[in-house]
Amino acid sequence: MRMRTWTTAIAAAGVVAIGAGTALAQGNTLNISRVIDADRYDPPRSTARSAGDILFMIADTLLSLDYDLKTVKPLLAKSWTVSEDGKTYTFALRDDVKFCDGKPMTADDVVFSLKRWIDPELKSPVRGRAGKVKDIKATDKYTVVYELQEPYSELPFQLTQYFSSIIDKETVAKLGADFGVKGFNGTGPYCWESWIPRQEFAMKRNPHYKWGPDFYQNRGPAHIERVVWKIIPENSARLASIMTNQVHLTQYVPQIALTQAMSAPNLKVVKAESYLWTAYIGFKVDREFLKDVRVRQAINLAIDQNAIVKNVYFGHAVPAYTPVSPATPDFNQKTLDVVLKYDPEKAKKLLDEAGWKLGADNFRYKDGKKLAPVFYAISGNPTNQLAEFVQGELRKIGIDMQVNLFDATIAWGKLATQEFDAYAMSYPYVSVGDAYNLYFRSAAAPTPNRMNWKDPTTDELLAKGTAAISAEERRKYYDQVQMRIQEAAVWLPTIHEELYLTATKRLDGVRAHGIYGCGVYKGLDYKFN
């Protein structure tokens, strides 16, 4: 019955899926649909996946990340070396790279871009991912030396991410605050053509491009002449647009409709072989209701992640019991021995031990106060369904979770306050060090460490792991910090996402990447048959 409802929605929405006045695909133009837009396309000034969708195509980074999300490969840098003390990275640049306007890229452009990333005045939200920089300098036209105050083993991974993209300093100077809003000049396989906020972003092929990553069959120029990213927020309209060939590609088919898309005669669905993006519920560990680890453990034990996968994600996700996927570089397999899996009876016993006793209304009380933690999240699917499910399950063990869902326009401000006890979110990462340094350091509070987890031992282990020179030493410290967070039940991990690209069968070369949740990445192999 549910699938019939979706089929009806497709028929009703098909005629308006793209929007009035917007032309359908013509010639060698690839239409891609997505849900939301970014506020700007300036690499170090956004953490949004929607920014990455565009920036990975109109800009390049020094290094690239293979489809396995583990192997770092050359891109703008043809090779690199690391000093014995782990503090100095030397990058040998390609000498044949050009910006979209035809200007050759040199080491000066790289130095400018990377120093802009870490400039305190820019206030980049991802500045910390550059490590503790001593200096970045050009020693000749095609050599860049990146000097650190202390070793930072995560640097190669971070230099594959869009926020470290290399940009043209002359265009930045010309556009000022409007860089990434009214124009852009990068070295990617595509160039900025036009942007109508909240409607579409159009890009055209970079004719100079020939330096794509070696995991693409086509190193450049791109086969497709023009790409148009279309914003279609409504699920049924977005589904209709791909089912009726009004768009050719999307990674945003709702989970409820993926099975239908897989059986559609005009479509193909491709799953990313590796994908690191996890959804979780975080707990403010200093709030009255959740400061006792037994309460946090009880909430973990009360929730069945398998049921979430089945009922919220319709089978298109993986149950999560750890803050990062077991496929993550440096993952500690021993944490799987201490995960908190579904056991509501054990959850009830823990709450009893913590002094939260059942009242006549079947909710728990302590010192006359009801166990009713306040929950915040960004409204939308599947978060709304997740919140409803979790609320229902917690009521079964006597917890009356108070759900508050906010539109994205105000949610981020709400999530930066201390007004709530728990919250739902999801996030991308590339390694254990990347994920845990981002979320669990004391200095990361109050955001993104919204849990207020301020633990000197965690800080020390992360600092030592990040500064480790050898892989063995890094693993030693990262293993310990993973176990510490697992045992403290700072989060309730819910699912590890799966990434799917749904495309018309007219489109060849479709292979889903997973970097920062951006399934298209460079799109170099795409072509129409």
C-alpha cells in the first residue's frame, strides 16, 4: 500500500518536479538533483555536504582519496615526502595545471589557498583540520613546503577534502566577500557558469583539464559539456524527476523508494563501495538527567538499531554501535566486544540502580523529578521518524523524552545552546583521528562537541595519537580513546549510512564515491550512451 502511495505521488508531481520555466535536458547537459543548497561556495568557509557537491567539481585539492576512502593519491601534487620527525611535508606540484580562466597554477596559488584556510580572520569552521601550522611556503614555482609545529598524521587525509581546495588569489581579491557567491576560479574539471540560490547551479567543462585522479578511466577533460545541479526539496517531486528522466542523476532518492528505483526499467542504482557517514544521538553529559553513565547506557540498551534500519531506513543502512564504522582507518575492533546492544530489561535494571524509580504513570522519578530529557533535532526525513521511534522505545522503559524538531533555518542556533539534553545528528569523516578530534576534544565544546564531554584523558590520548609519527604509535593511543568513549556511552550510535547514486540508463560511467558524502566527486567518467 505504501509503494502505491509513492507511485501516485510520482504521477502527481512529475509535471512540476523541475519547476516552471526551467528547460529540460538538451544536448550534452547532465541534470543532477539534490535537496538543499549551500549559502556560498567558498571552500574553507562551509562544512555543508551541499557545498562539497559543487566544490569537488569546480576545484581540486593537492591530494585525492580513492574509492576505498583509505588510499590517498596524487592530484595537484604529483608526489610528496614527509620528514623523519613528521613535521614537514614537501609537495611537488604538477606543472601543467591551469585555472578555468587559463592562467597556470603555481606554488604561490597553493600557498595563498592554504594560508587563507588557516587565517584567523576568515574564521573557517574547519581551520583546526589543517594541524598546528608553523609555516607554508613556496621554495620554487612548483614546490610547496608545509611546516608543522608538531607531527600531524591526519594531514594527507585533510588535504583531500574540499575545504583545502586550491583557488585563484586574483579572483579572491577581485570579488572579496562575494567570492564563491558571484564567481569562482578553480582548477576542477568544471567551471562556474551561474548560480541561482535555492534553484540551480550550472557549471561548464574546463577545456584545460587533464590531471584527474588515476582511479578515473578518463583523466580529463570531462565527457559531459555542462552540468546543472537542481534543488528539489520535496521527496516525491525529486523521485518523479528521476523516474521521468527530467534529471539524469541523484543520490537523494528517499530510502522508502530505493527498492522501487532499483526495479525501474529506465534506471540503475549504484551503491558506494565505501562510505563513512554515521548518524547518532548525542548526550550532554553534564546535564542533570544524563550525567550518570548508567542512564546513558540504559538509553543505548533500550534502542534496537536493527529496527531503525528496517522501519526508518527501509533496509538501506547498517546498524551502528560505535561512533565510527568498523571500516574506518584505525578502527579498534575490540570496541565491538563492549557495545551496548538491545536489551530493554537490562536498561530497566540500570535505571533502577541509578535511583530512577517507576511511578504510577509508568514514567521514572527521582527526588520528585520526572526523567524527561529534552531532545533537539533538525526537522526532516528520516530524522522525524527516528525521533518518533526513539521516543516510543524510551517510554517503554520509563523515560519521557521531550522531542523538539526545528527547521534548518533556526536549528543550528538552537543546537548551539545549553537548553537541551540530547540531540540527533549525522556526520562524515575519513579516519578515527578525524572523527574523534572533531567531536570529543574538550576544546571542541560547545560545538561540535555538543555533549560537553571535557575529559583530560581523552584530550591527552587524542593529542598523542594525532602527533604520533608511526602508525603503530598512533593506533595505540587511538585504540584507547575509542574504548574510553565507548564505555562512557557519550553517544547512542544509530546507523551507518549507505550512499546510492540513482541514474538514468542513458548515463554511463556511474560509480559512487563517498568522500564527505559527495557521491559524484569529479564525475570524469560520466557520458551519455
